[in-house]
Amino acid sequence: MTTEPEGDRAESADVRAARAAIEAHLNRTDPAPEGEPHAAGPSVPREDRGDTAQGVRRVDDATAERIAREAWDAVLAATPPPPDPGTDPAPARGAREPAEVTELRARAIAVTRGLRELGHHLDETLLPGPDMAAG
């Protein structure tokens, strides 16, 4: 799979979100030139780095899963813990999810759907749906 659009087809917002997440992931994980320390983050196995020799970056299914998992991890990190019944015996009824969490959840859903539209096979626990384990 590449991060470059195929032809002049109109892309869905989900595909655009997935491409943006792919680019962000690859930019964070691209290796530094030989002999230079890697300033952008941890090193990535060669097969996950993408082929930039001709300006086309390739992403395999394992990398796509990491990208989707990162999106869901951001949702989980921003989600406040549930109220403690010992300290808050009557939690607020109808309490709403914080706007940041709602936005991150929508982004994670769009990224995951976009990766699927791009043809990546993802673990079923990363797929959006009523019974999904990821979010």
C-alpha cells in the first residue's frame, strides 16, 4: 500500500485521515541518515520504513495496525478514569465524555476506516463498531 492517492478519484474523509496518520507515523519513525542519531523516535524495522527512493512510501498491514492502535491508544490515554464509588457514591447521571476524547475517538474511527478503505487488513479488535474492543 502507498500513501499516494491513486488516480484522480475523490477520496473519502476517512482515507484522508488515514493518509495523514500514515504520514505522521512515517515522519516520526523514518530512520536518520547513516551515522546520525535518530531524533524523531525509536528505530523501525527496515520492512516498516517505507520506500522513499522514488517518493512513494509503502505501508504494510503490520504498520497499518500500529497506526490504528496508536489512534486508539490516544483515545484511551485521554479518557478519564471512571468515578470511584468509594469517593463518589452518586456519579453524575448523563455525564458526557470530554470533547477531547470525543474528537480523538472520531479521529481513531476515521483512521481505522480509512486504512480499511486503502486495503489494509486490521485486527478485528481495532475495527469500529458497537462491540469493538479498541474503544
